[in-house]
Amino acid sequence: MSDDTAARSGPSPWDAALRLLGTRARSRAEMRDRLNARGFTPDEVEQTLRRLDEWKLLDDADFAAEWVRSRHAHSGRGRLALKRELRTKGIDDETAAQALDQIDPEDEREIAVRLAEKKLNVSGEQLGDREIRAKAYRRLAGALGRRGYPPEMVGSVVKEVLDRARHSA
């Protein structure tokens, strides 16, 4: 035990790591950042990370797969937004790509359609007006784009939703 550790009051790096994992799964980079932010020495952090690896409590591939599954299902995020989120969590591109491959393109499109239908705030009758339709298109395309759906999907989904709304009027 170093002098820093003996003098420090509060949880050990191991206890802090377990507490963080009790809240939710973490990536290796997230865990390193959180332990560093709590003032633990680089040696203590690395030792704790090695111990977490030995106990199989940190696995970036499992973390990424679970993150994608959860965020895609519950927040309606598209592939691009999830990729950005994984990058901020310290997940490398290859691991992120493997996790994102679990998203079924048809499922992603279906979620995008539901989101666009939910965001549509004009009646089908109003969509006959070119200006109103263009404004609705921009609004829906922006909403889907911000949620991380690919541009080619955004265009086709918005057109489909607007056409369906107009013809059901």
C-alpha cells in the first residue's frame, strides 16, 4: 500500500470500481477515466483495471453489444448516433462495428418510421400544400438525422410517412 493510499480516506480503487459497475456496465476507457477523476494514482488505476479483467468484469465487446441493444430499443437511436456514443465511451471502431452489426436494418427502418409518424404534426389534408409538405419534410428529416439515422434512410422514410399521411386523409 502506498503512502497516498494509506493517507487517503474513502473507498479503495477496487471498491470504487465495483460501485461504478453496480450502477451500470462500463467500458475500460470509462472506468479508467472515472477512477482517474476520483484521484487514484495511475498505478492504482492500472492495477484495478487488471484485476477487473482477471475477474472478467470489464469487456468492451460485451459492453458495446449491450449498449447498442438497449439504446436502439429504448431510445430510438439510429446506427450513426450509436456509433458516436460508443466512441465517446472509448470503444474502438472495430468493436463498435461488431456491436452495430446486430441491428437489423428492417428493424432500424421500422423504428425510424414510428418516430417520424409520432413527430408528424400536420394533417394529411394540409400535406397537399407544397410549402407545408416541404416544411414537414425538413422537420421530420432533421429529427431523424439528429437521432442518427443514415441520410438515405431518412429521405425514404420521410417520403413514405408523408405520402401515407396524405393518402389516408
